[in-house]
Amino acid sequence: MVSKSHGPQHKTREKFRNPAKLRVTDYIKSLKSGDVVALVVNSSSQKGRPFRRFHGLTGKVLRAQGRSFVVEVYDGDMRKQVIARPEHIKKL
């Protein structure tokens, strides 16, 4: 028998379904530290994608890190830092 795959996109077929196409403005967003953002994974871009648990959560931008941003979110009672590219971040 073939063993089941447990890769990084495991169990994400319905969760990441996004019919919107990426535009240039999605890649060049400018965010400042303290901005409130939502993590919305865009399935057409694989680079800089946050883990599937953080899809739909809101948080604050802490800093820029290369082309990505570090976002602080709450996972239950714990504060966690998620690194995501701008195409997976929506400013609120």
C-alpha cells in the first residue's frame, strides 16, 4: 500500500481556495510596525506562506524582514510570531 503524504499543504484543499489573481500591488504593499493585518493565504503563491493554522487570524505587524513581514498573532493564549510575505497579508 502507498503511504499517505503529510507535506506542508496537507489538508488545505478547501481552506486555501482563492479565486482572486495576484496583482503587482499585492507584492509591493508597504506596512508599518503596529498596523493591524489579517493573514489570508493566497494559494497561487507558495513562497512566504504562513502555516495553515494561522489562516484567517488577525495580528499586528512587528517589523519587516527582507521581503516579508513579522506578524504577532495569538494562538489561544500564546503570542506567536508568523513570518509571511505581503501577498498573504491583508491590511485592516
